[in-house]
Amino acid sequence: QVQLVESGGGLVQPGGSLRLSCAASGNRYSIYYMGWYRQAPGKQRELVAHITSDGSTNYADSVKGRFTISRDNAKNTVYLQMNSLKPEDTAVYYCNSYYYGANYWGQGTQVTVSS
């Protein structure tokens, strides 16, 4: 059983930056896949970015060039650096991991981009 705890959300003005963190625990071995998803009101949850344990990354087109996903395997933590934030980035952001055939989700952290 993997537990994921997100932090770092908040209110930011358009053009600003935030850094989200997701700390994993309960895994005996390295988690191959970790990612960030988001869900805006009235919309489906969508992939923002993911990263594998060997550092391969993938981004949604809407965040390419603005967001950067990274991980610290020693700390069992994944990060999402979000720059040049837009109002349309407003959503609840969820950390996700896929570990030995099971999906795990964090509780979510709210990101609001507004002036």
C-alpha cells in the first residue's frame, strides 16, 4: 500500500509560479511511474505530466514549456514546478503512482490562478 501526500498548492496571480511536492511512503521498492493529474470544476481529470524512475518524462500539450516534473528517488518525492501560470491552470492537482499493478492517488491540492 502506497500513501501519497501532496503539498504546495495555493493562490497565485497569472504569470506566477508554484511548486508542488508529492511524498510517497509505504513502498518497499522504487516506484516506476509517478505523475500529476488535475481536475477543474465540471471537467474530467487529465494528465499533466509523468515521470519514470529512469527520468523519462511526458507532458500534456497545454503545459509544455511552462511546467517541469522531477523526482528525487532518495526522498521518494516527485515535484511539479509550474511557471507562467494561467487562469485555465486552476484545478485540484493530484499525485498518482503506479506500483506493482495498482494505482494510488493523493488527496489533492488546490491551485487557483487569479488576479
